[in-house]
Amino acid sequence: MITLESQPEGLFRNPSLKVDTYLDEATNLLYCKKCRTPRQKRIEVCGRIFTPLCLCACLTRAEEAREAEVKHREFLDRVAKNRSLGLPEPELRKHTFANDLGFNAPQMELAKAYVAHWEENERQGKGLLLWGNVGTGKSYLAGCIANALLDCGVPVLMTNFSRLLNRLTDFSAGDKNAYIQSLNAYRLLIVDDLGVERGSDFVKEQVFQIVDSRYRTGLPMIITTNLPLSRLKDPQDLAYARIYDRLLERCTPILVNERNIRMTLAGEQKRSV
């Protein structure tokens, strides 16, 4: 058997001592002075003994911490990119649970619960239908959910039907389908202002295609609308019935505070001047 002293020169030779190592007399291996664990290991290959260097316990912890920091930075970069793509309006990035002023406390608790049970909601394709009058905080509520999920690394797109329809107007039939399919790259799609779009046959068909694409792929949606729930449940138009039926099947309706928050805040600002 070849002894340590007779090993060939090269990668597996017995290295010289460094200031933070010592040679253990019992094993004839290098040890770390700090954690007292091996910096070398003994292996046998084809009858030959080699003692390559290895990481001691404290160096292993340091390397794991370094790798964790790299992964964390990569995660933060991914979150920042997802937020830039998913929240095209910078104002939406301020819509967070932390910034909530408490106008819709019960609804906020439901929104937090949706985020807390996101994996189950996603698996079941469950979404939300936030309905109520203008200015009651529906978009803010949806934005809170978007930002919370984005913070967790979930790709979310929050947009509105007007913006989607403007994009689709410029596309050919094939490009329209490709664009609608591209929306399914987002694990959650949030669309504001259902019902404010023009009621042409083209518009109805595009809205249906957007909703139906998510419906058929089992992906969740969150929709906000000023339309009353009674109208959503009993539409007089067959084209809208196809849309609303799919939404109500997959999206839990939540009535958002009837108070106009925008007007309330504007009044408070006037009084503070």
C-alpha cells in the first residue's frame, strides 16, 4: 500500500499546513483549528490511498451561506423583473397590505386569506370577482393581492380590459390567439374594469376569449367590475352570459365597500389644507 508520504505529486498530494489548519497525529489528516473538523479526507482508489482536501464544518456553513445569498439575490432580481412586467402602472406597486388605510377591513382579510392559501387556490383554479361602485377600493384590493404574490415569486399580471382590447385590435387573427395564450404565462391574471368596454360584437368576443382561455387551462383570474352582482347573474345578452357564467363558476364574488374612498380621501385632503 502506498503511504501518504509516497503519494505522487499533483492534486491529491498531502498539502502543506496553513495558518488555520493543523495536522492531526491520530489520523495524519489536516484539521481546521476553528471547528476542529477535517480539511482532508482519506479515499482509496484501485488500492491507492489519496487524501484530497475537503471543506470543514465552518467552511461548509460559509459556502452554504454564500450559495443562499446568491439564490436570494437571484430571487429578488426575478421578483423585480416580474413586478416590472406584471404591474405596468407604477402606481399599482404602492397597492400593498402594508399601505392599507383600513377602509375595507373585512375584504382585506379575505384578500389576505386568498394569498395565504394561494397554492390551493391556484391548484383549483379559484379566483375572485371584486364588485361594487366606483371608487370603493376594488383595484387597490386586487393590487394588494398582486404585490403580495409577486413578493413570493409568483408571476402576476394586473391590467384592464381596455388595455387588453387595444392590443388585440392591432393583431391579426393568429396574433390575437397567440397574445391571449401568452397571458397564460402568468399564474394569476388580474383584470380591472369589466363592463366599461364598448359592447360591440368584436369586444364581446375578445373578452370571452380572454376569460375562456383561463377557464379552459384552469388558471385563476381576479376580476374587478362596477356591475352589480344581480346583472352578472342574470345578463340579458347571450354573449355576456357566456362570459359571466365562466367567471361566476371560478371566481368568488366579494362586495367591496359601498363608500367612495376616493371622495372620502379628497375631502380629508381639502380639510387638511
